[in-house]
Amino acid sequence: MKIHASGEDYLEAILVLQKKMGMVRSIDLARHMGFSKPSISHAVGVLKNGGFLTVDDDGFLHLTVIGREIAEKIYERHLFFMEQFIAAGVDQETAEQDACRIEHAISDTSFRKLKEKVQGTD
């Protein structure tokens, strides 16, 4: 199943919250993302049906292997672009917004090449 940018954002947010809090419920995701509980519930259902996450009997969200891979890929890109923008003098808020847009649009190849170039490993 193909995942859209919004789905990637949800997976990334779950990963970030798991790193911060350990266990994550839909309500935590709603608060973090600023979305309504029904919107989160719908997104969780779509991601669950797509095989990107599971929900246990206590309502905790767990990324599947593929869900975690996608979340980590998007999060890595997000951090990379934020770091580059801030280093270039962009303010934190703008860097955050721009990184969030670019992280979905860039191809794997272009990201890898750019990262290698910036880190001097090409």
C-alpha cells in the first residue's frame, strides 16, 4: 500500500512521541499534532489497515516493521533539513515548516547524495 505525506507525518509523530514518552495512545497523537480525535482515529484506522501500525488492547499504538522504517526515514530527513536550514540562518519555525515539506518530496537518491555531499562522504 502506498502511503501519502500525511500518513508519513502520522508515523513520524508516533515515532517522536515513542522516543519521548515510551507508550503512545491516539489522544497523545491528537494533542501533539493539534488534530481532532476523530481525525486521528480515521488516520490510525487507515494506517492500521495498511499494515503500518497496530493498536493493542489498551489502545497503545505500535509501529510495524515497515511503519517504523518509514517513520525513521522521514524523521532522519526532517532532522537533516532542519539542521541545514538553521545552520544557514533560517529561524527555527521556518526551518521546521520547510523541513516538513521537503522530507516528503525528495527522492531517496537525491537525499542520499545531498547528505553524502554535506557530510563529506561522497
